[in-house]
Amino acid sequence: MIKKVLIAVLVLLNILCASTNCFAATTAGQEMRTQVLYLADIITNDNFMNDYITRAEFARMVVKASKFKDSVSYYDATTAFSDVDNNNEFAPYIKLATKEGYISSYLGGLYKPLEYVTYKDLTRACLALLGYENSDFSGSQIAGRFELFCSLNINENIDKNINDFVTKKDCVNGIYNTLKTKTKGSNSVYGATVFKDLSVNNDGDLNATGLTKTKLEGPFILKRGEAFNLAIPFDITTANIFINGTSQTLEQTMRELNNTGYLVYYYNKTTKTIYVYKEGTTLESSTLVKKGYVNHIYYSASDTITPTRVQIDLAYYTLSGSDVKFAFSYAGTIHVGDQIIFIYTKSENSSDEDSSGDGVVETIGTITNAYIYNLNY
């Protein structure tokens, strides 16, 4: 009888040992994965990626990847852990992460913030983000979680055993893979439910274009004769440049500048990408640039202080944002008769009641930025 029990134990150990490591590779490059998490503010930099990560640092990463990412209160950082000071920068994240079950604590009221994170900790956190709980696993919680973790391919690009310490890069891969995985019991990709500007492309990898544009600086106007390289805070020769949504070389960009006299641009320092816009309608871009004369500025009957729509070169545009509306107001810088450069998004079959009494009018688009045309060449 004892012999049979020992054999059964050995068989079980062999099964567990054989299943403590699973590895799957993906086509998405590590740099891209890291950039996605940086743009989403899940990590703050891409330094020391091969270093082990502490439980304190991991708490921030997990919470920033959760639905509570915008709910962290620095004024309520009190924790129940004797080894976590309330003034610790990670205290509010530790409090949230343990409360929601993303990370487990230790007996005796300890969190052990400086200890390193293990692969089983990462497994627990990623599955918890997807909505899985203890009750979803029968028998060994660790083995059950790890089996599901691998079957969902959240293990992509992580080559570790279950009890190994994990690096910051391992955590980036685990959370990246979690973001592109469907939540428990649904067909919704987790990342798209937490980050409105995140989606999954046809290759099954994350499309962070929306996140990229939330980090843009601009718009700025580049005039003919100005040095583009002095206006950009990184090496322009290594930049990715898009003109009206289409990839272009630096030489082509300068040629366009010489032809048109000015260009509007935005840039992203993280991705070293420059988005340039010139006059003209294009299918590749929803951001459009135009130059024209202001014919009329319209106000609503209920608010004679804030303008709602303008007529430029006999075409109608609505106004978006308080800054733009102020620019066209009585106290602003743009008035009827001024020639301006403006940035707008095209409307689809939009119409509005003309307060001048001309009835319903078609609006071309919505103006998001506007400038007096005072370029000197």
C-alpha cells in the first residue's frame, strides 16, 4: 500500500514538474511590446528590462493595466501591511492590487515589497486581470492557473519555470499578452475594454496607434526656410515621417514644404514619429489642413458669448474645444476677414441649423485648431 502511494506521488510530481515550464514565441518584437506598455503608462521607462522586478514595482504595473488604472488615490495610501510605509510611492498600488486579488500577501500582515516577483505571481496577476478567481480552479491552484495561462498563450515570449523569478521584460510580455486576450466568459479583448485607444490587428497583436496619438505634441507650423531639424527634439534623420497619413522620406517632406510654403506637424518623442499635414483631402488621414478667409462667425441663440460655427471661403465648419471657440470669440484673436490656417476633421453628411436665417446648411468638418495666417517667407 505504501509502495502504491509513493508511486502515485512520484507520478504526480513528474506531471507537475513537466508542466512548470511552457514557452511560446510570437511575431511581435520586444521593442514594440515594450512601447505599447510605455504608451499605455503601464511602465514608466524601458530601462533595466533584464533586471528582476520587485513586488512593489509589480503592483504599480498590474494596477496600471487594470480597470482601476485611473482610480489610484494618493491621499488614501494606508495599507494593512506593517512592512509598507504609507509614504511609499507604491503604497496606493499595493493596496489596490492586494484588495482586488491581483497579488497575494503573506501571513502576519506582510507584503514583502522588496522581494522579487515569481512566475507564479505573474500568472496569478494576469489571469486575475482577465476576471479569473480562485473558484475557477479545482485542486492545485498554482497548477490550474499555470495550465490556463499556457492554454491562453499568455506565456508568449516567457521562458521560465513556475517558481523562477521574472524580469521586467517577462512582466512586459505577460501583461502585453493579457491585453490581447479575451476576458473570462466573453468575446471582448481585455486591452480594448480597459484602454479605449487600443485594439488588436489581423495578426493578433496590439495596435497602439490610438495610444501613440494621445502622446503627440503639437500642432506646430513649419514655415518655408525654417530648419526642421531644430524644431524636433530628436534626430530627424532617424524619424518615421507621415504626410497626411502616408509614409514619406525627409527629402519628400522638405520638397512639400518648399512647394506649399508651410506644413502643420505633430511629433511623438517616444516613437520618434512625425505626423505632417498639408492642404488637400486624403483618404489616408482624418486630420486635414486648409487655408482660407473667415466670412462669418455664428453664435447660438441661447449663448451669444461662445461661437459654435464659422464660415470659411463660403463653407461651414463647427468648432471643437474651448480653446478654438475662444479664438473665434469676441475676445479672441481670429475675426471676420482674417486669413487663417486651420486643422479640422471631416464630417460625414453633417448638417446644422444656420442661425443667420438661411435654414439648414451642410458642415464640411469640425475645426480643432486655428491660427492667423501671418507667415513671412
